[in-house]
Amino acid sequence: MTTARGHRTQAERREQTRTALLDATIDCLVELGYPRTSMQEICARAGVSKGAFQHHFAAKAELMAAAVEHLTNRLKEQREPEIGRLPEGPERIAAAVDLLWDSYSGTLATAAMELWIAARTDPELRAAMRPVDRALGRSTLEQIATLSGDLPREKVETLYWLTVNITRGLALDAELGGDPHRRKQLLDEWKRIAVAHLAG
């Protein structure tokens, strides 16, 4: 809690430093890519010393995983008002697919893709990323399942994981400069299939 004199507490200063490091990490991943994202560059952008980094994170891999979790949670918070306005009936399913696409594309897709690719040959990064990726997937699934009402859980789970993997693939296509018109066609076709499957 901030004191009456307006000074920040130690906990607030720690959280501000941690957030600055996480935001700087995402910026570096998007702008420079994982191979060129150094701790020196992250600390410079965050405006903190290397010692401050080491006070918050034991290793670079831990910081990377925390940055993706930080960005995902921030995006989920931004999406909450939209989730509350989702339409009823079959249109809700198509709208939920659009929300997942918005979440898995853009900055999140770019940063996460850099780390997924690097994790293939970096055991430490893979070990740090795997539990974060799984936990975020499960929490998003629970949110989607809550919105699905009386729809069968098994169907909702299957369509959720299919949607996640389809949108990740489409996000990669976007990163590689694929045809945006084709991506829209594919996403629209998937929404049609998803609605038909759940309606059936």
C-alpha cells in the first residue's frame, strides 16, 4: 500500500521492477527475436541493473516463461469486457473463436513463437515454458467452458484445443507473410464447422 506521503512501499517497487523486466522482455522478443534478446538489452530497456534482474529471476529461461504468462494474463484482462458481451446461441461459439484468434495472434503469437522455436533445442527454456503453457491453456479452457453453458464438456474441450492449434498455425502463417484473405477464409470455415459440430 502506498503511504500517505506518496512514497511507494518496497513491495510496490519490487512489482514495478518485475513488470518493467517482463514488458522489456516481450518488446525484445518481438523486435529482436530470441537469439538477439540479451539480458543486457532487457535490463537497459527496463531501466534496471543486472543485479535487480537476478533478484527477481534465477535464470533467463525463467524470465522468458514469466513474460509470456504476464502478457497472456494482461490480454485476458483486456478481453474480459468482451467476454461478458458475447451473444447467446450459436453466434457465441463463432464469437469465442474470434476472441481466441485475437488472443493467439499479434504480440502474444510473435513472442510465444520465438520461445517455442528456441525451446526445441534449449532444454532449460523448454522446462520453464512447458508448465506455464499448460497452465495458461487450462485456465483459458475453464473460462471457455464456463461460457459454454450446458454444452457437453468433451465437445467443448475438443473444439477448444483444435481452435488453439488452428489459430497458432494461422498466426505462424501471418508471421511468414501469408495471404490475410486466405487466413480469414480458413477462420470463417472453422467457425462454421465448430458451430455445426456443437449444434449437432
